[in-house]
Amino acid sequence: MTERITGHTELIGLIATPIRHSLSPTMHNEAFAKLGLDYVYLAFEVNNQELPDVIKGFRALKLRGWNVSMPNKRLIGNYLDKLTPAAQLVGAVNTVVNDHGVLTGDITDGTGYMRNLKENGVDIIGKKITIVGAGGAATAICVQAALDGVREISIFNRKDEFYENGKRTVEKINSKTSCRATLFDLNDTERLRTEIADSVLFGNATGVGMKPLEGQSVIKDPSMLRPDLIVTDVVYSPRQSKLLQIAEAQGCRFFNGLGMMLWQGARAFEIWTGKQMPVDYIRSLPFLADDTKKGSASSAR
Ligand code: NAD
């Protein structure tokens, strides 16, 4: 790494709190090195109070771009010059690009989720899916699925501070796309069962299953998952969440969040550099283990 950093090297950032666990710095730096691109990618722990100063600093330093994660994803749009249509619809930003001083916010989580399904031969276009979650990740997934042509989405969330956001997401999808979305209370387990029953895919898009909620699952009754159902989880640490353990036991094909993470990063990489991320090479590196490889035991059975 030190051999390749010179006075010309440009910085790409990642802001969030907490962020030290992130795989993104390894992924992007490996990709830059592989393609001989003169960038370095570093993570910065930033809270929402510090956000305006950080954006001002990044502007002054003329960073080419940066990624954004929680808790900064929803607020950062206020400090940017432009938002892509997807970022406007989702109401969150995970990728910023600086084009000669103009900062544009985009969201690549939803395209990452959809691309991972496509790469693994899963077709949900024109079909019905059920998703749990109404936060940033869930909104990005549901909006992108609707934009891409999914016919119907049943969204479940517990009645917490995210429920209102779920209502707004449903309104946006129903008014701006041809998809039909409906929001339900996650506590309504009988409704959850019937909505999953005629869906081709069930996805968890909450942090349930990772620390501090590791060992927990949004599905308590395994019989809700039938063998021909595709099951996805945004969680990738642990690689096989409690939900995915249940899915495996029920004979379902299942995917953890690594593929989504990889493809959201690949799209951000392309936005900053104009080049395709060497995805097959990145997937072969030990830090991603074998989980996102097509046909591997745990992500695509
Ligand atoms: P967020 O804070 O915006 O939303 C949190 C969501 O979790 C809400 O829907 C909330 O109601 C729900 N929730 C929280 N605790 C719950 C509980 N005990 N029971 C039921 N629901 C609960 O967070 P986010 O940005 O949407 O992130 C959610 C998860 O997605 C995180 O684990 C994050 O790491 C992961 N994520 C993964 C990727 C990826 O590429 N794989 C990308 C983005 C986010």
C-alpha cells in the first residue's frame, strides 16, 4: 500500500458511526490496487452533529467521493447540491460523487440487492415479495424492486419510529411506480404468514440477526418458510443469521447480505472511477470468504 501512495493519490472516504467493522475499505482498496487506480479509501467515524463540518472539509479537500452509512444516510442530503431520482425517492444517500465541486448524492443499496439476485439467477420481476423493515436498507430495497418491475411488495415493520417511514415508502411506491405496496404490523404474525405464502421471496432488511440482536430472527415459526421460497438477509455478520439457519433447515435457497454489499460497492466504484469493479477478483479474496460465490454452499444453494 505505501508503495502506491504518492502526492497524486486521491482520497475516497466512508463516513458513519460505528464504522470500524466495515468491509468496504478492504474491498475498494483491493479493487483500486488491482486496476492500478490512484485512489485510497479510508473510513471516518462521523456523527450527525459533525456532519456539516465534515462535508465542508471534504468539499475543500476536493475529495472525488465517499460512501455514507448510518446515522448519516438520511441527513446528508441536506448538505449536497443534487440527489439522483433514486436517492430522492428513498430519502437516503449512501454514495456521494464530487464532479468539479458539485456534490451529487445517490443510493446504491437497492441496485446492489437487485443485482445480486440477478447475478444468482433469481427473477422477481412481475412477482410478489415480502420484506421486513422500514429503515434505510429496507426502503432502498423496496423502492428499487418497485422501480425494476416487482409487481407487489408486502412490507412488515414493528410499530416503532420507523413505521411512519414505512407508510411514506408505501405512498411513494404506489404513486410513482406500477408496483402495489402495502404496510403491515410485524406483530400480526397470521398476516405475515399469509403474505409470505403467495410471495416468491421473503427478505429481512433490519438489523435483527446481527449484534446486539444476534441469534434473533424476524421469523419465529419455521413453517412460514416453504422450500421453494427464496430467503434473503441484509445481515452478513454473522454470515448465516438465525433467519438463514431457519431457511436452510426448511430447504429454502438463501442469500446473506454480502452479495448486496459487494454490488452496492461495485456501483459506487463505477460512479467514482468510471470503471467496473473487478468483482470476480474481489469475491475470490479471503476477507469475503466464499459466501458470495455463485453456487457456494451458504449463499446460493
Ligand atoms: P435503520 O436504522 O435505518 O433501520 C432499522 C430497521 O430495523 C427498522 O425497520 C426498525 O424498525 C428495525 N428494527 C430494529 N430493531 C428491531 C427489532 N428488535 N425487531 C424488529 N425490527 C427491528 O437501519 P438500516 O440502515 O436500514 O440497516 C438495517 C440493517 O441492514 C443493518 O444491519 C445494516 O448493517 C444492514 N445493511 C446491509 C447492507 C448490505 O449491503 N448488506 C446495506 C445497508 C444496510
